[in-house]
Amino acid sequence: MIKTWSIFVVLLLPLFDLAFQVMVVEVTDPIKYIYTYTGTMAIILLFTATSLSLIKNKINLIIHRRMIGLFAFFYAFLHFCNFYVFDAELDVDFVVKESLDKPFVYLGMISFSILIFMAVTSTRKLYRKFNKYHRFIYLVLILITIHFVMAQKALSIAQWVYLLLIIIIICFKIKQRKDLISKY
């Protein structure tokens, strides 16, 4: 059985790596690097959280799905903060203008708004009341994938592989959902 504290530590490691890269290695464009890093971590963790049911027969991490999902929100929050603090320089008008002018930004904002709702309602008591709305995670996964592709000026081979993995996960989740529906 995997301990909760060990997963917590593993989920924090990217934050320490990000801090190391930005402060010690001194990347050439820290704002863009933070965007890419935090956004990628958020996407990876969201897809991981939703994919845990696919592997539960091999390794059951379902009990850690909430924590993984909250860490995904945490990295999405850092992604948003990078935009709001460093890029927009706390200018709300700039945030609104960018959100309306650039489609990938408003897709990100819509996704982030849904993630806020999901994070707030992830307590046991609120989850029981709002769990049917947590299915919006699939909409978020689609929107952030489009957000990711549109934000890149050119996709590298690694990003194409990443997108292929996202498509494979989505296909397996659709198949899993159809199998579940056909049982009833």
C-alpha cells in the first residue's frame, strides 16, 4: 500500500524543481518557463486523476485521486497566478482583455473556473451534494488540451507524444464509460 505522505511528497517535487530551475539555473524566459511547467503539471495531474480508474485492477490509487486532483488545481492556480502577477502585473483590465481577445486564454479561464468549483466542492460533505457536476472534468480535459495546443507556437516531438497519450487516455475513458453504461 502506497502511503499518502509519499504521494504528497512526489506531487510537491515538481514545485521544488521549478523553483530550482528558475532561481538557480536561471532559465532565459522565466515567465514562459513557469507557464509551461505549471500548465504541464496541471494537465498531467488532471489526466492522472481521471485515469486512475483505468489502472485500478493493477494498482489501486483511487483513494489518492482527490489529493492528486487538488494538486492539479494547485499547479493550475500557480499557472493562473503567473499570468495575473507576472504577465498582467495585477491589471484586471489586461486579464479581461486578454481573456476576450485570445481564444486559448478564455479556454484556460473557463477550465480554471470549473477547477475552482471542483476544488471547493471536493470535501466529503460537498462532494456528496455536487458529485454529478464533477463530471465536468471531462470538459476541462478537452478545453485544456485545446488551450495547450493553441498556446504553443509550434509543437515539438515530445508535445506530439504527449498529445497522443492524451488522446489514448480519452479513448480508454470513453470505452470505460460505454462499458459501464452497457452493463445497465
